Amino acid sequence: MTQNEDIQYVVITPVRDEAQHIAETITSIVNQTVKPVQWVIVDDGSMDGTSDIIDKYAVEYSWITVLHRSDRGRRENGTGVIEAFYSGYESLRVAEWDFIVELDGDVGASTAYFESCFREFKKDRRLGIGGGVICHLENGMLNVEDCPRFHVRGATKIYRRACWNAIGGLSKAPGWDTIDEVKANMLGWKTRSFQHLKILHRRRTGAADGAWRNSVKDGRADYVSGYHPVFMFLKCVKRLVQKPLVVGSLGLLYGFISAYVNQTPQVDDQSLIHYVRRQQLRRLLFLDSIWK
């Protein structure tokens, strides 16, 4: 019996060609002390045997649902995962849930991971989005992936239902995993990574796309999210000395500028863009902001 056994949560996991890791991820969730009431795994056109693996587990565990989507022939940077996520969302059988989780198919967590996460949510009723910090195994050590404290990596995002409803779900555009948190903060919710809870990501964020494509994708997503040009420029300067050296910085800059030149639609919420830029300028002026 756990103090969080009354929590009703659902998980949606979009996967594409994750045969190398998905079995370990499923085992990680099956062994949780607090299990989801439903877990929808969306196979987004895998060609490597992922389908067979997840189908086998769905037969064994009634609370695992598998949804197969046809292969679109390519990986859609930034938006493909959301299309797959909403396919899973629409197939949910459980109507009464307290939390909804977006979880990648290449992660591993301790058996008490979700129990510990929900303990954090119970401590603060205004906490709307949370999750552990993403780590990578390097030379036998778990190294934490750097990100602002208010930001929860898309590989493990937990949404309180009231917050989910307030933000209107996820934006079907690049930058969705920043837009959701910024909008939540603008509406008075709190969002944060749980620094003491680590979750293993077996591939670095964006590794499936390659360093250049992932950086370009991130730059485009930052433009869509309404980032202030000055903040973006300084972000690119800072990224010059971070891995991948130079390439990551140039990719960010190219993605941002190309989105501007091509008049890529930004998030359709001017108040949100104003909020983003105001928070970023406050950060640059060393004032209190969500960008910590």
C-alpha cells in the first residue's frame, strides 16, 4: 500500500523504431510501485520490429493498449510525436484520470519513480507540470542533461488534469514542450523538474535526428514559441562551447532565422509571446523569472 495508490494516471508513449530500447522501458513501467490505469503505446510506423515487441506485452498486460499508425515514410521533426500522441489520447478508454503522462520509449526509471513524482504534486496543488531530470549514462556515471529549472524534458512530462485543461492540451507545433510550460506559468501554474528524481534516457535528446537537424529543429521551435531575438542570439553564443561544439549553435541560429525568413507561423497567442519575451528579458537583466 502506498500513499499514492489513489492516483489515477494514464501514459501515452509515441514510438518509432525503438526495438532496441522499448522492452526495457516497458519493464520499467510494469515494475512501478504505482502503475498507470492505462498505457497507450503508439507505434508511429516502425519498421524495425517495435510492433511485435509492444504487441507481445499488450497481450500480457490488459492495461497496455497498442495503437499502430501507418508509416508516413519519414520522421516528422517536432510535430510527428504530437500527431502520434493525440492518436493515443483519442483512444483512451479511461475517462477519470488525475494525471496524464507523455513518456518516451527509450527511458528507464526506478520502481518508485512515479510514486515519488506524485508525492511532489501532492505537496503543491499549484504544481501543474513536473517530471524527473533526464540523465545519460557516460563512462558508468549518470550525467544530468542541463535545462532551466521550470522546464521538464519532453521525454517525461506529467500534467495535472486541471492544468492540462487550462492550457488546452499540447500545441500541435514545434516547441510544444516549451509552449505548454510557459502558458501554464502565465496562467498561474508552477512547472519544474524534480532534481532528486533521475530518469535514464538511453539516447541523448534529439539523437535520432542527428546533431545538425536537431539543432535546426530546436531553433525553429524557439521561433515558433516567440523567443526574443536578443535572448536567442545570446543562447546561440552560449551554445558555441557546448557539445556539439559550434554545430549546435549554428543549427539553432539557422533554424531561428530560416523560420523568420519563411514566415513560419508562431504560436497563435500574442499574450503568450509577450509573456515569453518579458520573462527572457528579466532573465537577461538578472531579475526574477521562470528562466532560472
